[in-house]
Amino acid sequence: MNLLESFQKYIADNGLATTDDRILLTVSGGVDSMVMLSLFTRSGFRTGVAHCNFQLRGAESDEDEVLVAQKAAELGVPCYNRRFDTAGEMERTGESMEMAARRLRYAWFEELCRTEGYDVIAVAHHADDSIETFFINLLRGTGLRGLTGISTHLGRIIRPLMFASRREITEYAVANRVPFREDSSNRSTKYLRNKVRLGIVPRIREINPEFTDLMRHNLARLADAQRFIDHGIERIRQSVVTSEEGVDTIHVDRIDADFPLGFVIYELLSSAYGFKGDVIDALCRALWSESTGRRFYAREYVACIDRGTIVVARIAEEDDCACSVERDAVRSYCGNAALYYEYCDIDTIKTFGVPQHVAQLDADRLQFPLTLRRWRDGDWFVPFGMTGRKKVSDYLVDAKVSVAEKQRQFVLVSGDDIVWLVGRRIDDRYRLTSETETVLRITKEIV
């Protein structure tokens, strides 16, 4: 069966789309999405093309835009293009490039569906992308759900090339003279995905040339296992979780003693409330040590240990979400963001001028544990570059911060001093100086 026939069969077998659907194809100009465009049009589907120019690669980005527009015109397919100030958005939000670009493009795709009447959004991920995601999540640390690869269907988003390998897609492009452009950033090993793609996977393929097919079957089995677990966890939830006035209580003593307790708690807290693995690990340690009253935070929920139970509720507006940051902390969470901590020798710091989502502090001046919390009325600090102190409330007003953003604003505190108005400005008293030896570098990323 050739790729076109396999494509049509895969869509039909998985119920991804029908010829009555209007399908928005997300086309970057790379080989995967250009082949997807070819396959859809040859199969007679009603399509439109959406192209994002993130303006991050100069002339390369513009040439991608031209190629996609020319091919769409040649095929008689509607083409929508949008240019994004991605760098400015990263500066404003503190997101990584990948996070900012993802948020921007999917918000625009949904907007196009509403305004132009599209039913389905098609994304050109393929089998090798799913395999790379497996290894990325494995290296970062994850539960089983993170090892199931990329889903074929999520809401109105479909991934109709998940049956195909990168090699098969490229061979189709060459055989059918499908034009495409190679993103030069795909060759850069500064990105983890490229390290996996260019380093780990080729080594494994040397050992087993059938590695891609093997992993496709492995990921399918893992996905089946996760579905089985989800079903089992839902049955456990019904017997161990009680709810009253918006507060859920997990009665740990009702969990079958033969079950792996930490795993069950992880599944209960991660799937329904969005708690992260390292937060759940800390919660379990507090639970085993009977630390009643300890509080742990997810993006929207707070969990509290209460005499052998875990009480979960939505975070109240007046909750300052305070948590301790020990000297050896690697990561902590504040609202919809994570802070990553690393120590550096002053001689390794290339520039003192960093974006707002990065803080570089004189580590030797800090008193541990630090405290991460929401700001409070009466808080003040000495903004970097100033000599006098300023109320946080006045700083946020001067910066024209919206009410919603004010409610999400966190501060990092050492002793009684605010050392960083998170994502905005450090305290001048903790800046790097000629006497600094060790730097605590903190990076805020939206999660």
C-alpha cells in the first residue's frame, strides 16, 4: 500500500475526518506539512491552509511564507497567514520560544475555525515525532501518560500522519515532487528534541533497523495500558474520594493496601487536579511523615494534608500560595508558571542584562529557605537600578499591569526582603556586583 492509500485508510479507520468536513491544514513549509497538504488535496477533502510566520529566522521565515502561499494558490486552496511578534511575546510573558509559539498558533487556529467555518484542525505530526516525545518525557521525568507519545485525536485537532515515518514522508515528497523547505533550526542541537532526533534515535536504529515500527507498537500498548489505568483509577476515585461544598477529600486509608499507594495518589492528583510529579512526591513524603497542615499547589488547586487524608480545593483569592524554596531546589511552581533554579560561577555569566523572566541574584546574600508567594498589600522592594524603596502595588500600577495579572503576581522572599518581583524586576540589593562569586539564576516558564 502506498502512502496515499495508507493515509486514506488511516483517516477512515480512526474516524478523523469526512469529506463533508472543512479541514484547516496547519502548514509550515516543511516536508511533513507540505506532504500533508498534498495528501489531503489528492484525496478530495475540503481544505484551507493556515501558515504562521513567527519572525524568528529572518529571511528564512519569509521564504517559508512565500512557498506556502504559492503552493496553496496553485492548488486553489484558501490560504491564511499571520505574522507574530514571538520575541516580544516571550519578553512579555516569560514563556520559552516553544511555549509562546504554541500558544499563539493554536489560539489563532481556533479563531480561524470560528470565523471561517472549519470543523477540524490537521497537524502534521508523524510517528517519529511521537517516538521523540517518548524519549523527551522519559528524560524529563514523567508518569506513564507522558510515555504514550502524541495522541491521534484531541478535540477538533487531528494528526493524520501518525501512521507514517519521517523517511516515508520524505520519500513521498521526492517521488511526487512536493516542494518543501528545511528549517535550519532542525540541525541545532541546543534543543532537546534535536538532541534526541540527531543523537539518541540514530544510535538505537543502528542496533535495530526496525526501531520505528517497534516503537509504534510499544506506544500503542502503552496507550492501551494508560486507558486501562484511567478506568481503574476512576473506580478507585468513586470509593476513596468524597466531595462536600466544592472540597474533595481523598481518604488514603480506603485505598486497597495491595495497590502501590504512591502511584494511586499520583494518578488521583495529576489527572483530576493537574498536580505535577515533583509536587506529588513532596506531598507523599509529608503524608508518610504525618505532617498535618502542609499545603501543596497546582495551577488551580491546593492540596492539604489533614490527619491522614488529602484535602483538595480550588485556590481561594485570599490564599497567598506560599511555599518554601530550599537551597537545593530545582523547580517550584507559582500559578501557571514554573521557576527553574541553577547556580553558576560569576565567571560563567556572559551578560548582566537578562530578560524579565530571568533573575540573576547574588546567591551568597540570600537566606534559605526562600519563600515564594503572591504579593500582599504593604509589600515593598528596591527595584533594580533605583536607590529608594517602592511599594509593589505602586510598581504594578506604574507598569500598567492588569487586575488579572496582579492577582497572579508572585514575589520571591529572602528573610524579610523581596528579592524578585517574579517575571518583572529583581531587588537592587541582591544584584550582581564585583564582589559576587556565586549566582543563583532563576528562569520563569509558563507551564
